[in-house]
Amino acid sequence: MLSERRVCRLFLLDRKTYRYVAHGRDNTALRLRLKELAAARVRFGYRRLYVLLRREGWNVNHKRVYRIYLEEELTVRTKQRKKIASRTRLILPGAAAPNERWSMDFVSDRLVDGRAFRVLTVVDQFSRFCPILEPDQNLTGRKVAACLDRAAREHGYPKAITVDNGSEFYSRAMDAWAYRHGVQLQFIRPGKPVENGFIESFNGRLRDECLNVDLFFSIPDARHKLEAWRRDYNEVRPHSSLGDASPMKYQTLPFALSSGNTAAGDGRQGNPSGARTTRGLDRLRLLPNATVNRAKGSYEGCAWMIPGACSGSGQEAAQPDLEARFLKSAVE
């Protein structure tokens, strides 16, 4: 077995070079600034972003900027399909309060005579409330905007709507509607429907519980049956992620009403690609102490604590199989 010294001599390698250990730089500040510039300049590539950084006084070269640019997945599509003022390139955040972020999509079905039609589906990411279901054989961008106006008259306008890259959503009519009402259209990455996981899950429930069960004889008949299902979904149907509460009841709970200033976490929505909403046990921190204590008393034998709701030096992880039962006892 050769010694280190002899090996280095054979390869004409200095021992200091052999023993050198690289120390990575802290790029946190540069990474944050690059993401801010990319969010403001949605069509700038890494070279223009590098120029902007140099103008601000950052002592970096283009290779370092390019490496961070790729790590943060800020790559710009070389072929833009439409001019969309509200396009985003960053990870979509989660909703922290009712009516803050909606998700929107289409579902297809057929009438009994074989004619195809589509249903515009919209769901609130925080409370899972469905403000509107609109069937039609031809849903253009103008019709989508009119449907959203009709829903907003009753429920108000959201701050943002997560959509896919369908032509109806990036149309000029929708872009003008979003600008006029101060609503941000947040487009998921092409080929990544899991980034809009809330509406994908809702569409699955809609198809399983309504579209695959009922027969639709005409568009007015479909509209009547879908509205009946929507009301049952909002007012009666229990939702497991809401502690078996209905979306309408969940919106009236104290922690739902007072969570407008509460962060929703840095995960990813539906945990598909990034943003997630606050889990049920995280929301218990916002419940009144009496409600928390009453719910906690039902499970005194459990060896875990509510994060932030009771005293103690450590916080143990909640058992997943008890989350739904515990939240249900807190809200009833």
C-alpha cells in the first residue's frame, strides 16, 4: 500500500492540493435578489439578470449567476404562446385565508344525445368552497370572465387565481379582466397539472359524485343538476381535510376568519409542486384556548402536543391518523 506522500510524488501533485477542502459560498442573499429580479422581469434570461445584478454592485460572474438561475428553475420559455401580463415564474404560495386564492379549470362531459359540453370549475384553496359551476358548449375567455364576475358579486373577488395554460385563461379578455379587478392570474408550469392540485382533486370528486351519476338532457338541465350538487358540496358534504366539516361551515370558524395575517407555510399546494395550505393541526393554534383545551382533553392519553397551543419545551409530531378526529372535536 503506497503512502499519501509517495502517491502525490508519483502524480506530481502537491500535498496541499490533495488535502484542500472546498468551502462553499453563502449565496442566500444573491439567490433571493435573483428571484426578486426574475419575478419583476418575467421575460429576462440569466444574462440580462446578471447585468442588472452587476449594476447593483454584486461582485459575481455570469457562471455563478447561471448556476443559481438553474437551481431555482427560473428558465424562460423560448417560445411564448401569448402575451400575458400576469405570468409568474416562482413557486406559487399557499392560501392563508378564505377567498384569498382560487383554483380554476374545465371538466368535459356529454349530453344524452352525444353533444359535448364543458363545465367551468372554481374552488377556494383555503376552505375548498366552490363559488360557481358553469356548464356550456362554448366557454370562451369572455364567458369565463362573465362567470367570475357573477360569482364575485356574491362572494367577492379573490387576490389570485391559479390556472393552467389553456387558451381561455391566457386570452386577452381574461388578462384585461384580471387587470381591471386587481386579480393575479397565476399560471402553472406547462405539463405540471399537479401544481394545481386543489382543482384536480375537486374535479375528481365532481366527476365521481355527479357527472358519472346523472344524465344530462340539455345545458339548462345540466346547469340545474350541477347547481344542486354544488350547494350540497358547500353546505352538507363533509371534507376530510377540514376535519369533516363542510366548506361553508369551515369558513365561519374562528380560526378561518382570523387567519388573514397567518402564514400558510412554505410547502407547495396540494403538496404537488410547492405551495401548501396550513394543515388542520397548524390551524388549531388560532383557536380560542377554551376550545383547544376541550378538544385536547378528549385525547389526554395521546403522547403528543398541539404546536403552540399548550406549554412545554418540545413539540412532538402529530400522528396522522388522529389529525382528522382531533380537528373535528375542536370545531364541533
